[in-house]
Amino acid sequence: MLGTVTDEEQGDLSLLVDPDQPRRGRARHRRRRRLRTFIASVLAIAVIGGLLVGIFYGGRAILGSFGSIPDYAGAGSGSVKVRINQGDTSSDIATTLVKAGVVQSERAFRDAANANPDSLTIQPGLYQLRAKMQASLALGRLLDPASRLFDVVTIPEGFTVEQVLLALSQATGAPLESFRSAAAQVDQLGLPAYSGGELEGFLFPATYELDPEADPISILQTMVARFTAMAASVDLEARAAAIGKSPYDVLTVASMIQSESRVNGERGMIARVIYNRLSQGIPLGIDATTAYDLGKPGTELTTADFRIDSPYNTRLNKGLPPTPISNPGEASVEAALAPAPGPWTYYVLEDSAGHHFFTDSAAEFQAAKARCQAAGLGCG
């Protein structure tokens, strides 16, 4: 049975209890906590170390990939034709070059283009390059005008449509009939509405660099577009209206000025003679219109030719011929829009250099014509 503990027994029990036991328990707890902290630190260091190693080697791999952009070495070999289109960016060109086998990678060409500001000046057209070229060298070829392929043709002022078509055929090697067929498709050539579907007068005379692969229709479209640009630059329609003429009539007058003049300073005077005769109801009497109708040089016209009843015979008929008789240049169009002031109604060749004598007197004209005939200048 239970009972009270005596003082003597209490003393004996105290011998069974270690007074340092709580301190030792706390110490063991601290040691275990330090061990866990140490292990966690070691694991953290291992993880961080692994990440650093991964970043290091991954970074090296990434940097390595930037340093090894696929690119051929050298100037390449063989011959490859490449077309650069209007508006192509360096990326577009890079894609074209890779597909053609000229450069090894788009990135190589883009980097070369980005490093060279002149790459922004690459012109559209057909180029002669090589296969497997170093990208920077391919860029250099595209910037070299000698690499661009084109046919050069110069159309003189005053050529007729038929003469223009022949010149284009000779320059391009395409059959003349292919150009004649294209010229007949007037609805596809971009002619202005006031042309009435007539091509004569609208093939602007200039020097053209023709794409070797261009078809006849596109070539004629280019020439008509050049005329349209010129007409806009001189404000043809508005200025024609200001002098009481249609733009087509002005172009017809310009074509006669072109065919009749060899001295630039006389264009405005010839224009004035034409307008004075029109306003006075006098036949123009311009032999170049008859020559155009018959398809022969003016120096070969005969008396019989001037008796032919044709709307182009301006000796017999008053007013303008039905169409322009050539393709005039800008100077002749400008003269037709701004004729020189003067009373003249006649002009006749005065010397072999192409100067004319101008007068409003029939008697003076006849005397000057006699001088022209005596000098063998071809005054009929």
C-alpha cells in the first residue's frame, strides 16, 4: 500500500536522478540541427554548382552555335542567274540566294548585308552569280553593276512605232512579229484614255535597260509608262486645256515639231507656225505627214505622192493629221505647249545644219524656197 516517503527514502531516490540530463538532451538536439543544416548546405551548394556547370557548358554551346554560321568559302564556281524583285528585303534576297544554291545559309547573307549599308542600294533585276559563294562575296556581286544582266536600247526622238519595234527586236533578239503582236494589244499597254487606242506618239524615246527575260508587252508597257511620267512632269493635260487644245492634239503637234526640227531653238517657232495656220484655216503643208503615211523618207517624196488624197496629206487637207506621226521627246512636247510668239505662217530649210527661214510673207517664202532648191537641200 502507498504511503508517505520518509526523508531518508527521499535522499535515496535522489541518487537515481541525473541532474545534468536536461542539458545533455538539449546538446544532442543542437547537434542534430547542426547536422541537418550542414547537409542542407552541402545539397544547396551541389545544386548551385550543377546549375553553374550547366550554364557554363550551355553558354559555350550557344556561343559556339553563333560562331559557326554555315557559309561557303571562296568566290564559288559555275554560273547562276538570280532575280531580285522590286521591294525585296535582305531577308527576301537571302531566301532567293539559298534556293538558287548561291549561299549556304540565309543567316550568313543577312549578317553580311547588315554589316554593309550599301546592301540597301541593291537594284531589282536579273544577276549573274556563282554557285556556293561566300555570302559577303555574293553581296559584292549584287552591288556590282557589271553583274546585272540587261539589254541596252536607245530609242531616238522622232522614231515611229514601226522603227521602235524594229530597234527593240534587234536589241533583244526577239522576233519583230512578237513586238508587232504586242503593239496590237493596245488595251494591255497602259495607254492614257485620250490616246483613243492609238500607240503612235506614246512610246517615249529614251535609253532603256531591258530585262533579258522581259516579254514584248512588258517592254512596251515600260515605254508607255515613261511617256505617262513625262506627261505628268510637264502637266500635259492641264496646260493643253489652257491653250484650248486636247492633250492628244498637243502630242500630234509635238510629233510634227519633232519630225521637222533639227535645231532646238526653233521648236517653239515651228509650233507657232502650225498653230497660226490652224487658226487661219490654212493647210499645214508639212511634208513629214505624207512621208509618215507612205512609210518613206521625206527626201524620197515625189510630186505624185503629194497628190494622194489621204488624211495625212496636209498639203491637200486642212487641220491636223489623224494621229501623231512619230514619238516626240519632251522638248517637242514642251514647244507644243508653249509656242514662241510670232506672226509666222511659213518656214523653209535654210542650210544643211537644219536652220529654217521663218516668215509670214508668201513672197519671202517662195524666194527662200528657191534658195533652198538651188542649194540642193531637198526643198520640194
